[in-house]
Amino acid sequence: MSLAAEAFVSQIAAAEPWPEKATLYQPLKEDQILLSDSASSLAVQTFLRMCGLPVQVSCCANAEYMSPSGKVPFIHVGNQVVSELGPIVQFIKAKGHSLSDGLDDVQRAEMKAYMELVNNMLLTAELYIQWCDDYTATEISRPRYSSPYSWPLNHILAYQKQWEVRRKMNAIGWSGKNLEQVYEDVSQCCQALSQRLGTQPYFFNKQPTELDALVFGHLFTILTTQLTNDELAEKVKSYTNLLSFCHRIEQTYFKEDKGSRSV
Amino acid sequence: MKNLLLCWGGDWDLPSVHTDSLIVLAYAKFSGAKLAVKSIDWTWRTITASVPQLHYEASTVTEPTQILNFLRKQRFNADYELTAKQGADTMAYIALLEEKLRPALLHTFWVDADNYANLTRPWFTSHSPFPLNFFVPGRQASLALSRILLTKAESPLLNITEVEGKIYSEAKECLNLLSHRLGNFHFFFGDTPTSLDAFVFGHIAPLIKAPLPSGQLQKHLNQLDNLCQFCNTILKNYFNASAEKRTDCSPTAIHDPVDANLQKLTQLVNKESNLIEKMDDNLRSSPQHRPNSTPPS
């Protein structure tokens, strides 16, 4: 939709309050969802909890195809469907809830820059490990991605997705990297995040922002997801303040789910 | 010490028209690295080489980030004065530039029909040898287009026109954010330039200086005075203002470390004299001297 139409629609959306039955859609949790999608979904859920907005999580095998942009997760609120963290943050801001109002211009610039760092490095590294590393792709990604479908559709969809991700990696210059370099990049990204966080409770001191939600989503998922080896999780674990950051957010916002997950 | 940097040639008052080459050139100046710069214009390297490319003794390094890391290891470090947090900020802002600004820059130069036909393609065609001049611009253009579509286009809308609005508005927002962050300072981290300054310079200098027929992003950037000033300061202080054709071993390279040190000294002296002036003002406005003093403006 064009920018003008989008602005018009969000004006209309802003008038309605947050409904009871808002739903967040993601792929099936046990069998289908992959590391990168799980991280994005957790980031959105954390953000909504930080804003105090209730949402039901609904797992569907075809969530990716229902999404307006082809990416998960997406939320269905009233008669609006919005996908990906960036547009969701803007949509919720239009409804009057925002976590970053207290920031001045320079801080907002920093927050946006760090969110891009996470997207550029962590998310791309996750995609690389899942789809460009042959071992992981064969053992984990392709079987999981295609689990709800029967033969031959499962093969076709899995290879199509792999081909798409590899094309993208090629375009941004990551196809020349090997796994060691990718782990090194993840480590540098975590180091940057760790240095920015320092000893503060959240990235912008006392109040959590969407950056905290995004970082939590990715780091927590990396720490709790079983891959072919533990090297990725080890890279994150070496930064103790990031570990305690994840712990703190889990305790604060996901108390009732504590039984099912642990770091 | 045999060292050689391959990059695209210069025009429009810039040492190079290529963003990645500019980043490396600027960083080399900031850190005092003596590099022999060779332009690949009119050679077969326009299609074979991945530019910029640094040949240092026996090794070859490509990609701006790798080259900067390599130079840092060789102890040409423009970032040694940065704190850990500033180093982290550098990484974050570079990611911001790559995600938000680069797609729009690629579009402005390589996909926008007006600019491509009237500026970019003629320039690259005239700077490539026969018969490569038929292939080089087209190849770069298709690489640019596929990069934009693969990273920014949402899958049901694989059409460049729908993506255009989104990437330009993100780029304008990115430029505004950079402008806010720079504020009134000369460089992003105080008075001496660092690798972040090199990256920002590399991205915005072609946009400011190129004579684009259709440049909505350029118009937006021209309204951000502090960024234009930033770019011109770097050009004036670190590169000769007039465009020169760079060949092997440019003689100005030898003078640069001396100039850089002189500049640092000058800045320190300026800081000292500012401090002394402030102390002077404080003394003058202190109670003993109150009847004689004029209030500071």
C-alpha cells in the first residue's frame, strides 16, 4: 500500500482502543518455528508485555503466508494486520502507547542505530547459520520448516526458502563468509551490546524500550534453542551482564511462564 | 613496504566516486597510513577486481570493514581514543548506515532512470576500457537493483516502485538521525575523526557532490547544514580541494602524517586557549572585579 494510504489507515486505527482479542501469529512452536522467527516473535511479545497490552499467541503452520509482508510474527488487532517489530512499534505508537517517548533526539538516534545493529548482525547471522551452513540446514532447518507438509511439497518449500535466503546473503556479501567469521561477528555484536548496557538495568537506564525487547528476544532465543552445536550460545554466555539482563526481563515480564522455560 | 590500494577514480571534487573506496581513503588519511592509491579506471580491473582492494606486502584484503580492521592491526588506528561505549556506538551507527541509507543511495545512483542515464552510466562508461564499457555499468546496476529488492522488498510486492517510497523515507530519517547525533561538533566523537566519520563521509560525500539531475535525497541532505559542513571540512583538511587523477605514489601521501600531527597540536592549542579564555572570563566576573566587568554575552 502507498505511504499516504498507510498513514490514513493508521489514523483510523489510532482512534480505536486496544481490543481484548488481539492475536499474534507465529509458526508452530514445537515443530516448525526456526531460531530467527522465534527470536522475532519473542521480541514482539516482550514489547507488547512491556507496554502492558494483552495479546494471545496463536501458532499456525501457514503464519508466514498469512502475513502481509511474508515475515513473522504479525499481529491481528481489530481489523488491522501488522507484521514485524518496526511497523508494530509505530502502530502501537499511533494508538498512544510508546516506550521511547522519554528519549531525546540523540538517544532516539542511538536506539535506532542499535536496533539496526541487532537486525544487521544478529538476525543475519541467525539466518546464515540456519540456512547457509549445510549441516544445520540438513539436520534442523529443512526438516523443521517443512514438517507440517506432506511429500513432495515439503521438499519444494524447504529448498525454495533456502534458495531465497542464500540469494539474500549473496546480495549483502555474506556468502563469502565462513562459519567462524559469522561466530566472530556475533561475538563482536554481543560485545558492543554488552558495552552499551554496562551496569544499567536497561539500555536507556531505568525504563525499558523497544531496543530492550529486541535484544531480549534474540539473546534469549539463542540461549534456549538447541542447535547442532553450542558455539552460538557460548558466545552470548561469555557476557555476564547480557545474561543477567535476559534473566531480569524474563523474571519481570514472563513470570507466569517460568515453569516452561529456563535460561 | 609495498602497499597499494585499488579504487575507483575521482570526480566532482572527490578523491573517488565510489562509497566504499571513499571510506578506505578517508580512514587512511585519518589514521596516517601511507597508501599508494591506484585507480582502476580504464583497466580490466573494472570488471575483475572487487573494489576497494588493499595489497599490503603479501596479503590482499577487500571490503571496507576488513580493510579497516587490517589497518588497525598494522597500528594505523584512528579509534584509539574512543571509549568502549563509543566503539559500540560506532558499530551501531555503521549498521544504521548500511541498512537505512545505502539502499536509497544505490537507488539514487543506479536505479533511478534519470540519474542512471544522465550521470552514472556515462561516467562509468567513460571510465572503463573498451569493450568493458558496455558491461560494467549494467552489471553494477543490476547488482544494485537485486540488493534493494532482496533486502527491502516484502515478498508479495517484488516491484521497485512500491519499495521506493519506503527506502527514501527511511534514508531521510537516517540522515536526520545522523544530523542530530553530529550536532554542532566537527566530528562524531569530538575533535578528531574516527572510523565512523570515515563511513559517514563515504556515504554522504557522493550524494552532496554529484551533479544529480533528479535528487530528492540530495535536496534533503542539503538542508542538513551540519552534515554538509562536516563533508566539506574533511575534504578541505584531508584531501586537496581540487580533483586530481590519482596514480601510483602520490606525493601528498608523505606530508599527511605531518599535517595530521600538526592539526592535532593546533586543536590542542585551541582547546587550551579556549580554557584560558574561560578562566579569564570567570576571573573577570568574580566578586572582587564586579564593578569593572561587563557581563559575558
